Amino acid sequence: MRAAVVKICARFGDDYWLQRDRDGKFPEELYRALADDGWLGVCIPQAYGGSGLGVTEAALMMQAITASGAGLSGASAVHMNIFGLNPVVVYGTEAQKRRMLPPIVAGKEKACFAVTEPNAGLETAKLQTRAERRGDIYVINGAKIWISTAQVADKMLILARTTPIEDVRKPTDGLSLFYTALDRRFIEVREIEKMGRKAVDSNQMFIDGLQVSAEDRIGEDGRGFEYILHGFNPERILVAAEAIGLGRAALSRAAAYAKERVVFGRPIGQNQAIQHPLAQCWMELEAADLMMLKAAWQYDHGVPCAPAANAAKYLAAEAGFQACQTAVMTHGGYGYAKEYHVERYLREIMIPRIAPVSPQLILCFIAEKVLGLPKSY
């Protein structure tokens, strides 16, 4: 499986990704190549055109993409298609699955995930986007932020409040989940200029009077938070796999450069000051990979996986960052030059350190849920 994905990614070399980093164009060619070979449906049941495989296989796929040198620019182009519609798979009606899933598998539609808001951040219960029921439709108004691929998406999975927070038993109640058209007549999508991954856009969304059919609501009214919660752990696992792959790409490039670069009559890779940091990066990436695979195995076998999934995301992001930073330093001044690619890796590895949850909140989770310490926030 890994070999098959690597073969596809080999068609998109360093020059392709350097150009995408410069011009910011969506990597449509990679997206189409993966769609044509059926990879976008790796986690979607076979009845709807997918492969019906697990998070383990999806993680291997995403890791192979980033490790090829495509980095987060390649992985993020297909990330939403891989597992983003799991709430539809798990909680959607049969009619919804047959309507919503096949176009995603075939690559005929792109989707984005619209949850985060400017004033809520990780406090999902504090979302202010409202969906007001009017007969057979909901009217949605509000704003979202950090919505990836919204510039090119046809559909969106959006979480909105359908019951005022003061009228619910607990803050996470009263949120509903919709999968609907990203109708630009009622949605302004404003791109955010950012540090890296220019080829995959991040955006603010301003929604004004968007009408959504009740048939596009996933599951029951008011239980949307519960539905997206189901996908948190798989997302952490996939992000961990992507970070490890990118770290391996950086480490491979650094090791190759250390063999070739001759200073004072010997390759710099002969010096322990170069060797030891690279060796340490390899060990840290391998350890993070084992934690990621443990979490994926647990999820696929129905075993509680939250501690392992969170730990995997934390360890992989830190190991990936260390590998990318070490790769830049190994190259010396050339590490700062775009033509050597490692500076792009360093910019992109910041994403899994920040998202989808901060390292500090992961530490809080492990402290509370694993070690039994009191809640600190």
C-alpha cells in the first residue's frame, strides 16, 4: 500500500512543490492522481465507492505523501477527503451516505471542515454561528476561521448552534452538524496569508443567510458536538502520521547532504556534531511512529485510544519539528535557501505543532485523564 502511494507521489517532485509554494496554486494534479486510483475513499465503506479500510491504512497513506517531499502541502490537499466525512459514515442516513459520499471518493467534489470560530478557538461549546429552523430549512448566519481549502471546496461540514446556550442542559448540547453546499452567494471566503503551506488555503468565512435543507443535517438536532467528537482521535492519528512523514523527509535530505558536503577536507557527516543530532532525530521519529501505530490499531479494533492518539500527535509534532530544524542547521546557510527545500519543511511542520489541538492541552489531557491529576483550567 505504501509503495503504491509512493509511486504516485514520485510523479510530483521537488520542483513541483517548490512551484506550488511560490504560486499558491492548489495541487490539483496530485489530488486528481490519488482520486483516479481510489485513494480518497480509503476509509469510506465499499458500498459507497470506498475501500473500507481503517485509520491505520489511512495513516500509512498520509505518511507516505508527506515523506515523499510533498509535505503538508500534499497531505492537506486530501486530508478532509480521507476522514473528514466520518460523521456522515457513522451518523448519516442511508440516503445521505449514497448522496454525499461517492462524489468525495471519486474526487468530483472537495469539502472543507467549518468548525473553528474567531472568538471560540478550541472552546467549541462557545460557537456563535447560528442555524435557525424555518420549516424544512435552516438559515445559517455567523463566521468561521482557519477553514482549509474553502477557496476550492464545493461542500462544507459545518457545526452551528441550533439551540441557544442558555436553553441547554450543558454547553455542548444544542449544536447541530450539517453537510451542505458552500454557496458563495451567501458565504464570503477571505484567504489568510500565512507562514507556510501556501498551496492549501486557510480562510475566514462570513455566512449571511445561508439556507440549508433539513435533509443536509447529519443525525439529530442538537447532537452535532457529539458527532464531531467521534472524529477527534482519528484526526490526531492522521496528523501524527503526517508529521512523522515530513520529519523523515527532512532527515533523509539532511543525511544525504551531510555525506556530500565537504569542509576542511572531510564530509561534514563524519563529524559527531552533525551525526548525533541526526541520529537522535531518527530515534525520536521511530518512537513517535510506534505510538501513532498503537493509537491507530486501538481505534481500528474498538479499543479506547484517546491517550495514545493524543500522545502520538504530541510526540510526532515535536519529533518532526526537531528533524526539520536539524535539517536546516545541517545545511548551514544553504538550509535557508528555498532551492534546498528544508526551509519549506520547517515552515510546514509548525502546523501539526499547533493544530488540531495545542501541545499544552494535550499535556493537560494526559495529566487529568491518564494520571488522575486535577483539572487545571
